[in-house]
Amino acid sequence: MIEAKDIRAGYGDGADILTGISLSADRREIVTILGPNGCGKSTLLKTIAGYVRPRAGSITFGGTDVTAVPIHEKVRHHKVGYVPQTDNVFGTLTVAENILLGARQLAKAEKEKRFAALMDQYPALAGKKNRKASALSGGERQILSLARALIAGPEILLLDEPSAGLSPLMMHEVFDAIGAIRDSEGMCILMVEQNAFEALGIADRAYVLSLGQVAMTAKASDLLEDPAMRKLYLGGEVHAE
Amino acid sequence: MFDFFIHVASIACLYGVLALSLNLQAGFTGLVNFGLIALFGCGTYGAALASGMGWHPLLGLPAGIAMAALLGLFYARLGRKLSSDYWGIATLSIAEIIRISVTNEQALTGGAQGISGLPLLFAGLKPYDGVARLALYAAVLALVWLFCQRLVKSAFGLSMKLMREEPQLARSLGYDLDRIRRVVMLVSAAIAAFAGFLYAHYLTFVGPDQLVSPETFLIWSMVIIGGIANNRGVIAGAFLMQFAMAYVPFVKDALDLPTDFVAAARLIIVGGGLLAFLLWRPKGLFPEKVGGSNGR
């Protein structure tokens, strides 16, 4: 579904942050990108999403070359949903209005049907659908931005640190919601995360980045058990539940 | 005194149109344009060009709008490369370059002397010509206000506000920010040029002194004081500022102050008003009504 080959990318005239990364992700799969701060995780996701244009390499979605396609066109024409790490809701709009922004291209009946389905799926949002998004907690905002990305029915979902700034309880809720999306919608989900153990708990595969390159790729379950990996990249002594 | 009131109200109407133009850019879309006066100047020099070429005066309007549209597109193009603050500086620089070019060019613009002798609208209706012009300017202001209200309440208006609030998030929802910027600059440039065309035929004179950057900041003060992103507010700001500036000479006479006081007091009203409102009432006299995709 997503195929990135030999990606080199950076910002402006600066040095390359990604120095030849290749990655793939399939349908019904959660692939997480891990690594220490500054290794290029978010830059890789932004490059795949279309915020950053790669200096070299290629990106395909379902076999279609999207290397130079900007984010707004990917969302409109390539069934991509993107959930940013921060500033992910419009605070002056209500919860319902925020969600419906993601459904601009749908017919009215379809829009209403999908909105109702999302309200069933996320009852916490349903109870606050007429409230301003600025009144939501961090976790609720993250669920809201997920719901907004889902309403258009994307085939690819790109998540930039969905647990950033959340309490452990809210983090569990958000990860449960992401796992449920993979299982029920059959989507291809690519997720950058700092909370490595939580991410590996729901992911199928993982790429571990170091200094702009892929240092290791493996099944999530294998990485969870790998003591060297744990020590090098995942926080040493921390144990998964 | 009545004629003076009609005169000030006429100018306030035209500045109200300009304030609405800036409000579309800065208020609703977050485009901090410090070069608005150059778009206005396209309208004034469009009128002068038609007059100088012996065309029908009305042809000055499309000429001015066409020049403003080109300049607006150029501004928008710059916005692809520059972040908001740098874009603002770039627009100010371009407006100054245009003013200096107009001052030093003789054949087309008349240089520093400008171009005079433009036809005055409704000149044949004396002694009611002033009232007739005010009625026209008020009607234009009302129509432009209605258009701006409809625009900002439309789906496109929502996209303008999303771009202003969270541009990166708006992109991730499929909004093409370059297109939004282009359309807003085209529409607001046309509005500013329209105001310029009417202004030129009101003063019957066009010159580079009308394009100085303090004029842009006067319009900014109208928007900030009236209420940024509130169309009614910016019109109120235009009238308030215009009348405040117009009555400064009366204060000077009443207090027996030197003539220099007038120019200085006007600058203080603009600068001090801007500063005071930015510090103590940044949303202006009539704050934006936020919330809801339609009524904001």
C-alpha cells in the first residue's frame, strides 16, 4: 500500500535529515516508526504525507507514484488521512463541525451516515458534539482528530505521535481506538511514536530509525522481546505490560 | 459645516471599502499585508491612465482592477515562499518600490506632480453633487460589505478562517492554501482598486503622495480599532478614525496651537490608537463573532 524507496529529505537548504530510508506498509497493518529524538521520525512521516518534498527517492501509494504530491492533494485524491501531533483541532469550532470538515467531499446523506457511525464509535465525542473543541481534554482532541480523519473513509492513515502529551489512561484509550480502526476498517496505518512499548503493543511491524536511517526493522512482537533493542532505543529497563 | 461633514463622510466611506479589503486579507485569512496602499494606487492610477489616454472615464476601472489583480497575484505568489511576517515586510517593500517608481516616472504617471484634471463625478448636479457622491459611496460601501459578509459566511470563507487559525491542519484536511491565498488577494485587490478609482474621481487628482506607507497603517488602525475580522467593526473604525483626523484642526484652533500640531496629532492618533488597542483591546470595539462554520 505504502512504498517508500531510498528517501532523502531535509528542510530548506539544510543538511539531509533522512539519508536513504526505505519503508513499506500494507493494508490491515499498523506500522510504527520508532527511534530517539532527532532521528528523523516526524520528518519521515511528513515526507510521506507530502508536507516535505523528498530530495531523492520515490513514494508510491497502491502503486501510484505520489512522490511530489502535496498533502492537500493526497488527502483529496489518494484517500489519505493525516493526524498531526499538536494543533490538531480548530478550537473555535464545535466537535461536530471539526469532524465534518473531514467530510467535505462526501454527499450530504453519506456525510450524515458516517457522522452517526462515528458518534456510535466514540461515545465520548457524541456527548460533547456541540461543545467547542477548545473545551476538550488532550485525549479527546486526539480522538476528535482521529474521527475527523476517518469520516472521509481513508485507506491510509498517517499518525504523528498520537499519544504526545497524554496521561497514561488517555494514552491507552487512544491506542485502543487506533487498534480498533485497523481491525474494523482494514486500513494501512503508519504511526510515529515516542512511547515505544505502547506503540509496539498494537503495531504489527516497526522500523527503528537512527541518524536518518533505518537501524532495524522487525515484527513488533520480536522487538518487544529484543533486549538489545530495549536498551538501545526503547528506554532500557522499561518493561511492556 | 454641512459640506465639510459630507466631505469627511465621503472619504470615510471610501476608506471603509479599503478597510473591508484589508479585513478579508488580514482579518479573515491571516495575510498580514502592509502593502495594501499599492493595490489602492492601482485603482487611482487606472483612473488617471484612462483620463490621460482620453478613454471613457469608466474604462479606468477595469484598467485599475487589472493592474491590482496582477499585483495581488504577485503578492500571493510571494506568500508561497515567505512566512507571514516576512511576507508582510515584502509587501511593504514592494509598495514602497512602486511609490518611488511612480514618483520618478514622468511619461505615464506625471512623476511627483501627479496627474490632475480627472472628471469629478456628478459635477453637473450642483449644489447637490456632494450629497449625490456621498450616496454613491455609501451604496458602494454597503454593496462591498454585503459581498464580504456573504463571502466570509460561505464555505470558502470557512476555508479562509481555517487557513488563518491552523494553516498546517487546514492543509491536512485537503485545503489548498495557495489557491485560497490567490483568490483572497484577487478579490481584495479588486475591492481596493475600486476604492482607488472612486477616490481619484473624487479628488480629481492622483499623485504618489497618496501611496505613502502611513496610509496603509491608517487603514490598519481602522481595522484594529474597529474590530479585526468583523466587517461592521472595520467600517465603524474607518468612520471613527476619519472623523477623529478631520476634526484635529478644530482642536488646534480651539486651543490656539501651532499649525504643525495637526500633522503630528494625526500621526499620534494613528500610532497611539493602534498601540492602545493592541495592548488593551486587541479585538477592537466590535470583536469577531467566533464559533460555528457559518455565522462567524
